[in-house]
Amino acid sequence: MKPYWILTVIVLAFLMAGVEAVGQTAKTGTTTGSLRGRVKEQKGRALGGVTIKASDGSRQYEMTSDGQGEFIFRELIPGDYVLSFAKGGYKTFTTRPLTVAAGETIRLSKVIEMSREDDPYSVIRGAILFGAGYTLPNATVRLERIDGVKKAKMETVSREGGEFAFRLKADRASYRITAEADGFEPASLEIAIESDEVRNIVLTLKRLP
């Protein structure tokens, strides 16, 4: 009879421990966790109004940072969450997976810094050739704005394969591109830019008589 009595005591002890653990969970509400942090402009001020999404692959939660850039996700089901940060004029930022455990508040160890998007721009690029399509390196290539709205002049030199490029603000404008090289007649081309676009051109130089 003694072994049965000992087994009964052990079973009762386990049952009591289980009841106590369940009672503590219900009392303290530790079935969910929280995730908090702060977001700011890169090397700048706190960012309010940032749309922040927390996703574990099957669920997604969304909120907005306050005026101090602070945010907190409450009552998250335990799991691994990826945070994404989005705001107009800034590049979207995404974190690595962050593990949220029941009864814990995870605070990001670093402030999230969002960098501004690059201003829109246009590119005029191309190649300088001569003869039957041979590339011409070291030619001087000049760009001049000719629509009378603003003055703009740029200059570069064609590379080994005759290539050149100009990066410009994405304004509606007209430009003249001129190429010159020793022993060749200059060649020009006028081109209109409407917005942020890439235009490809070729300028062919003729040898001087």
C-alpha cells in the first residue's frame, strides 16, 4: 500500500502546481506581450505620424507614432514580429524579427532613424562616337539649359567607351548638349525633359578636313 500512497501524493502535488500556475497567469494577464520604441528623422528630430506595422506572418497590427516619435503595441500574441515604418517623404524602414514573449515588454534597443527620400531627378546620358560607330573617349561634353527659365551649365569628359552622363533636377526644361574633341567638328543636340526620366542620346563627331 505504501507505493500507492506515495504516487497519490506526487500526483496531487503536480495538480496543485498546475492550478497555481494557471491562477497566476489569469491574475497577472501574462498571455500577451508588448513592443515599444521611438522613431526619428536620421540625425534629426522625433517623427510623429509614422505608420508602423507589426506582422508575425499571419497577423498584422498597425498604429501611428505620437508627437515625440513614441509608439507601443500592446497585447501582442507571443511570436516573432517584423516592424515596418512608413511616412511620406521618407524611405520605408523594416526591422529584423523581434521576439515577443508573454508577460514581457520589449523596448527597441536603438531609436529607429528614417532617412529622407532622394529628390526626383532626370538623367541625360549617352555616348560620343566618330566615323563608322567608333567610340571616342576624352571628348569634352557640355550641357546648357536653353529655355530661358533658369541658367544651368555643366561639363564632363567622355569615358573610355565614349560614355557620359548628366544628373539634373526633375524640372521641365530644354537643354543643348555639345561635344568637342581635338581634330573633330563639334556636334550638338537639343533635348527636352518633362519630368524625372532617363534620356539616351548619341553624338557623332566628324573629323576635320
